[in-house]
Amino acid sequence: MIAIGPFHHGKPRLMAMEKHKRRFLKSFLQRTRENDVSRYVQLLRKWEESARKCYAEPLDLSEDGFVAMMILDGCFIIEFLCKLKQREADPLFRLNHKLTRLKLDLLLLENQLPFFILWELLVMSNVISKPEINFIMMILKAYKWYRPGPVYDPRLLYTSEEVKQFKNLLGLIHDHWQPSSKRMLAYSERKRNERKRSTRCARGLKEAGIGFESVKGCNMFDIEFENRRIKIPKIRIADKTECVLRNLIAYEQLTYSYSQSPKYFTDYMIFMDSLIDSAKDVEILCRQGIIENWMVDDETNAILFNKMGENVFCNRVLHADIEDKADKHCKRKWNPQMAKFRRDYFKSHGLSSRF
């Protein structure tokens, strides 16, 4: 729907949004009580070379063209967030599906501006007081319902230099969605013992006597294994979930080297993919309240998880302790036999076995 940055810049099918960008720029200047962009042109000329280096490919844009693009796109993002925060009426906001699509487009990996460019424009414009706190909060609030699981106590107090370390808007969302300290402790303990791992699907684990339980108030990465049960925080799967997760995974795959693992979202999706082989597995997880399904059916959800786990790589250590405990349980012959006995016994008596 919209081009941000150089990769889709000037594409004919996206030109309809250019008039809205210019309209937002005019609104931005009214907010700052300015008549033109001359101050911002001077500012971004100083940062033009640094901004170009943030992109992996050579850019076929002149210096003037590149600066003009950064001003137009950067001011659009800032004004867009300001209008959202203040709930201002705008033609772009009249239809919910358009607003949703626009927000998702701003998270596309190939649709990013360097975050320090947004920051320099923001500081010079002075449109937000205490920007080190308020600008971050505006972004996180705008995307609150786009994240399919709870967030672990994000840090919101930054210095100006720390804010500029965020790579882009997508990177900021990623960096505020980290595992809890408890899960990271489990990761650090297991990292020394990396090996190839595999996990049975939910149906297979259930047949081996392992149950599932949805837990509330936890970070989505904080999966635990206790008393023959895998405890998984609820994840909401809606139409926008796939776009958000795909781009966060792509960000990890292209931004972090293997040695900088764990790749939180990649690791999480591979783990969930291992639990889900078919619609039957989704049904089990939905029945236990782990997956909140806003999609069409269980089969669609199964395909979503399976496809997002394809062709992505990480060392699979973030949930290694869960996988090791489940594997150890399944290898004990008594456990699957006991699970079968329970199922047969309770079924014959018309009772629930809690599995």
C-alpha cells in the first residue's frame, strides 16, 4: 500500500499514497509552525552517507532524491504516529482494514528507514516532549494489538544515544519483545551443550502422556515443562499475525549472525512448528487455550506454522530444556504405556483424563 525507504520508491502501483505523504508533510510542518523543509534538508544532507550505508544494495537515487525521500517518508511516519496518539480524524483512518494494512506495511523488512533518521527529524521538529520516552511508547502502543503474545516488561528509559542504536521501526518492535530473564537463564545454561534436537508433535506427546496447559501473564517465549505438562503462554493467531511474525523472523535471519543467537522468534516458531504437524495438533493446542484461533480453521493454522518454520535457521537453544525433558519422558517405556492405560480407562468410564 505504501513505499517507505528506497527499495519500493517510485513504483507506479504505490504512487497513490504519495499524495497522502505530501499531505502528512504539510500537517507535520503546521504542527511545527514552519513554512518549508529547508531546515530538515540541511540536517539530512549531513546524514545522507550514513543512511545509505544502512542498506545492503547500491541505491539508484541522487543525493537530492535520497534526502527528499527520507524527509517525506520520515515525516510521514512521525505524523502518522502523532495522529494515532491524538486520535485525529484522517481519511486514512476511516476504514479499519486500510489502517491495519498501513501499520503492517510499516513493519515490512524492505520498507524501513534507519531509526536514527526518524530520531534526528523528531528532535529537530520538537513535536514530542521527552521523546526518549514518549516516542518509544507511541510506537509500542500503536502496535500493541499486533503482537500475538504478552511482552516481557520492556525498558522504556533511554538516552538519546541509546535510542539511535535501534536499527529501524521493525528492529525496535523486535528489541522490545524479548524473553524473560528466567528463560534467558535456561538458555545460557543449555548453550554450552548444543546439539541437534527434535520434538514430537502435540498428538505424539499427548500419546506419550505429556499434557499441555495455557498460562497467563507470561512472556510468549516463557515455555516450561512441569509435572508431565508443557506450559505455553497463549498466542493469538489472526490475519495480521503471519505478517508480523514473518518480518520479525526475516529481521533476525538477516540481521544477526549465527554466533549472536538465540534468534528468539525463529527459535519459538521452529519449536511451535515441531509441535504442529496437522490440524489435529492445532485442535489439541486450541482446546487447551494455548492457541486463540481467529483464522478460518485449524488446517489453515497448521499450514501457517509449518510454512513459517521452513528455511529458517537457529541453534534451537532457547527451549532446549523443554525439548530435552519431553524427550527424556518419551523414552521411558512406562510413561507411554501408563498414558494409554489412563486414556482407555477414563474413556471406558466416560470421564476426562485431562489430556
